[in-house]
Amino acid sequence: MLHEEGTFRGHNGLELYYQCWRPEGTPRAVLVIIHGFGEHSGRYINIVNHLVPRGYAIWSFDHRGHGRSPGRRGFIRSWDEFREDVRLFVNMVRQREQQSPVFLMGHSMGGLIVLEYALHYPEGLQGVIASGPALAQVGVSPTLLKIAQLMSRIWPGFTMDTKLDATSISRDPAVVAAYQADPLVHSKASARLGTEMARAMAWTHEHALQWRLPLLILHGGADRLVPPEGSRRFYERVPIADKEYHEYEGGYHEPHNDIHCDQVLRDLEGWLEAHLPR
């Protein structure tokens, strides 16, 4: 397995950290992973270790204000920054991997990002996977949400600790412990990020009928951070036949890191295999 790290120029010229894992030779396909709120690209090693030996290349980057990328922690001025960062990254990956089809996968906030992105820019994607996408009210107290709505208008950079419950990400204690000890993980969110995320969520639901790409949604049935109802509602409104939904009974927020991760990885691999160009 080959591992590469570097930076690329994101929206408004910000240099963002990326990494990729590749097999020897030309990959059968490329999976671009877009991580969730407060975490980073290095938390998807289960997927890397499963798919790279099977001939897939995995590319991912750290959002602005996250992980090894610069920027105030948890702050954006507009949701466009996330979308345009993804567009520029996907364009770079497609230039580097010209002989391989490209799939786009996002988790949690990243799941919302890839759904909203693919509604704007479906060209050049073989399919989209959304894992626990933030399509319903996230696990933040109503009081904090009301404060964020108010402060976004008068002080967009006002930042709060979301106090997300780390024990909700997985039923595997080792995963929770690693998350809590990870210096690249944070729980800070600006008022503007909160309101922009709510706006993106509403827009994505409103435009579900325009969805045209092959779609896979994975969600934990007992997800307390992002309830699965939002995924179900979006999935039901998607008008195409080439769509698939897996809800894992008792599963927590990170399907790929939960105790049923072997089944999740098999489901992901099977869907990818079924959507490779013939």
C-alpha cells in the first residue's frame, strides 16, 4: 500500500491537507472520502485497510478549520467554502487518477456535504455514498442552536463547544477512547457554521427530487447524534431506481467504526463492485 500526503489549493487559495492510500498500479476505482464535523481524514483506516488491498485508491482531505488544515476551528463564512473545496479536490483527484472511475463518500456533516455537492456537480462521479448524513437535527442542545441562530447574525465567528457525546459514535470502547485521545479532534463550532449547516440541510431535502446518481446510504439505527429519520426521508424522495439504503439495528453514529463494521464494509464493497464500469 502506498501512502501520500500533501496540500492542495482550496477555495479562496487556502492550502488544505490531503492524504491518499493507493494500491500498486492503476486502481480499479477511486473512493474520495469527505469526513465529518470535528474530525479528520485519518479516521477512516478501517475503510482504507479493507478496500486498498482489493484494488481501490482512497483519497481524503481535512476540511478548513479541521485536522491538519489551517483555519479557525469549526468556522466557515459560507457553506460554499465546503462545496468548492470538495470540487477542487475532486478535480485534482480526477487529474491524478484519469484511468479510474471516481466515487464520492461522506460521513455525518461530510455526508451532507457530498449530497449537496452532487446535486450541484454530478458530472464525473460514478456514484455517491452517504454514511450517517446530517439530514436531521444533530445532537446539540436546543439552547445552543438558538444561541447559534442569534449570534450568526450579529457575530458569525462566535464559537461554542458543542459538547457532542463521544460515546455516541460507536459501541466499541476502543474507538471511543481513540477519539477522545485524538489531538486532531475538536468539538468547536461557530454560530455561522451551525446556521449554514441548517440551510444546507434544508436545501438538500428540497432538491432530493433532482437526484440522478447511483446512491448508497448507510445509517446506524440507534444513532443519537444524527437521527436516521432524515436519511429515510431523503432516500424516499430520491426518484431514481438505482438507490440502496442500509440501516443497522442498534448501530451508533459511525457505521464504519462500530461493532458491526465488518458487515458495513462488505455492504460498501458489494455496492462499489456492482457499480464499477463494465
